[in-house]
Amino acid sequence: MKLIIQIPCYNEAESLPATLADLPREVEGVDEVEWLVIDDGSSDDTAAVAALEGVDHVVKLPRNMGLARAFSAGLAACVERGADFIVNTDADNQYSAVDIPKLVAPLLRGEADIVIGARPIGTIEHFSPVKKALQKFGSQVARSLSRTEVADAPSGFRGFTRESAQRLNVFSSYTYTLETIIQAGQNDMVVLSVPVGVNGKQRPSRLVKSIFSYVKRSMVTMVRIFMIYRPVTFFFTIGAVVGGAGLIGGLRFLYFFAIGQGNGHVQSVVLSAVLVGSGLSMWVLGLLADLISVNRRLLEKANWRIARLEDRLAARDAAAAAEVAKSEDS
């Protein structure tokens, strides 16, 4: 059984040694523990530092593609290198590496497909009140959309089985945290939370450059996720609001028409028609988006089955090669 600990990095030459120094080389229940660094187009010596610090695998992206893309590239690289389990952690040494066995244990027991480290958000001193509130709000949104009980959705300290890593497809370029939870819930994967510790603040967050930027990008991400995974609810709600406003305008005109004052309120009829038509268009768009969503889920399932087939073929080829080597030795 092989565990690979992956670390997405962007210009982390200074902080990476401290992060790697805390990572384990042995985890109970696992035969091998390897480290993998994803260099997300860094302009410093991140890749060279990783190699000097004894990292087993370094994946270099041609340019800075964002955390979500680096995370996805890491999962793919870990699967390609034979990982049975994968742990993702941050390069800024935010998460306490001694808790990695906590993430792996439920995976080993077959109790979960994904395990997420839940930080003590309320007691983290360098988190502002606004950030703490947003973290809780993001977790509530993720729980609602994914039908899971994840405690800390924005946490990047996570453990995955090989199969769950093969099934996840991240579309966002900003962050993977909310999307992967929602996708896992939609695909009936078991997601568990375990309490984990955190280290002191090492450097300012590169993902959260300002509260305004974080709020804006988080809201855009949540709306986009809602559109992708709940298209009928999203578009039907907007259609109902817009169409309802149009209906109220139409009823207003009928009232004035009934009392003989309709000539002065023709604009209400025009506005009502536009709004009702827009509402109906939203409903049609919701139905089309739902059909596209069904097609996407079918493609995800097909992609997962292809990945499983590749694993079986690779295992068969390895067994055949071992037999050939054994016969040649004898």
C-alpha cells in the first residue's frame, strides 16, 4: 500500500523546507510513504529546493495555472505513480503534519472515500472575524449542496482513496475545496471530517489577497457551483422571481383596466410581458442546463470506468512481466 503526500506550490522556496521537515516517512497501515511537489510555474527555486529536500516526485507546470489546476495535476500524478492513498497539504505549513495518520486511518478502514481535516476555526488567532464567518458560510453551502456533513469545507488538508481521486474533476481555476466536496456528494462518495491542529501563521495567504477579493471570488465560485450542480433549482428560482414580478405588473394593469383607468398604464403591460417572457426563458434554460448536467455526470462515470480499466490492464501487465522474469530466472 502506497501513500503519496502532495503539496501544490507557487514560489514556496522559503517555506517549503519547514513544511517538508514535518512530513512523515512512515504511517501506520501503509507500506510506502512518498512525497510529491507540484511546482505551479514558480519563478523562484521551488523545484530545486524540493529536490534537495528529498522529495520523491516533482511535477512542474509550464506556467502559473492556479491552485485548483495544480491540485488536479497532483492527483493525476499521484495516481500515475501508483498511489493507493493521497494526502493533500499546503506548502505554508498551515496544517499540523502529525495529524496525517488521522486522515489516512478512515481510508484504510474503508469507512470513507475522502477525509477532510477540520480546523478549529473559532480559535485561530490570525483569522479575522470576517474570514471566520465566510469559512462557516462556505461550509454551510457545501453541506447543503453536497448532502454531506463536512465541518470545514475550505480546508485543503485532505485524504483521498485512489478511486475517489480518479473520480474528481475540478473545473474552477481558483480553488478546489468547495467543488470537490459537492462533486463527491453528488457522486455518492463518503466524505468524513476529522479534527486537526494548525500551526502558527508563516506568511500571508496567497489565495486570500484581501477580504473583498476573497468574498468576491468565493461568491462567484459558489454561484458557479450552484449553476453546475443544481441548474434546475438555480434557473427555476430566478425564473420564478422574474416571472412573478411580471405577473404582479400584469395584475396591476388589470386592476386599473377594471376601474376604467387602463389607458394610462399600458407600460405595465409591456413590462409584464417582458418579465414573464424572461421568466419562462429562464425555466427553459434550466431544463437545458439540467440535460447538460446529466450528460456531464455520464461522462464523469465513463471517465472513471476507463481509469479503472487502465488500472486493471496495468496490474495484468505487471503480473505478466513478473511471471516472465520468474521463468527466466528459473
